[in-house]
Amino acid sequence: MGKKTILTGLRPTGNLHLGHYFGALTNWVKLQDTYNSYFEIADVQALTDNFNNPAKVRKNVRETTIDLLSVGIDPNKATIFVQSMIPEIAELTVYFSNLVTIARLYRNPTVKNEAKQMGCYEVTLNVWAGNTSAEKFYEKMGMRTKERQMEYIL
């Protein structure tokens, strides 16, 4: 039996810090040896709360990539990719966003809190949920995503 596959990622919203390092990145370095690993730099998701500063997101994509390489993510063992460069994710997001109602979105406490904190539009949250659902779809196709993403499948 071959290796299982994992898909996980970071939103490039700012500098990575010790919480990222100990909370995710050290584990990612280990996972790349035992899984077919795909590490996503989720620049489209970062625009949900940085829509007025896309230049910041673009800059942080580069910085996040450098950080991933510097902590030991090996491009010979794992794939690092930028979300906006994969058109299929955007296509799936559109389809999944059509399945989620705003009322259903607001039943999720995390979404409700994010909306309050970000002051974002309902359509933004709907796309965010659709995008996370698209990632969950990948899991059902044999990839594993972070467990916390389960709450976005409504």
C-alpha cells in the first residue's frame, strides 16, 4: 500500500511566528516523510480579511514560502503550492458556495465570530466556506485535511 496523502495550509496574512512553528510547521516537517504532502499557501483565503491590501498578501506569499523552506519543508519530499495558481480550487469553490446558505453558515460559531471580527460581507464568508469545503472534497478523494476544517462542512 502506498503513502496516504495530506493537504494542509497557511493563510499568508503576516509574518509566521513561534505559534506557527510549534503548532504546525514542526509537524509538517515530520509528515513529509510519511505522507504524500501538499502544503498550500492560501492566498485567496487571505484576501477575506485583507481585501483592501492585496499587495500585503502577495508579499507574504513569498515570505511564507521562504519560511516553509527554512523550517525544513523539502520540495523533493513535499509539494508547496499557491492556492490562486490552481484553477480547480476556484472552480470547486464556486460549486460548493452554491450549496451553502447564509443561515446555515451562521450556525457555525467560528464563522459567526470571524464575521464579527472581520466585519466582512456575507458573500465573503460564503466563498470562504465553499473554499474550505472544496479542500474537504479533496480529503474525500483520498487526501487528509486538518480536523478543524470539519466544522466548515455544513
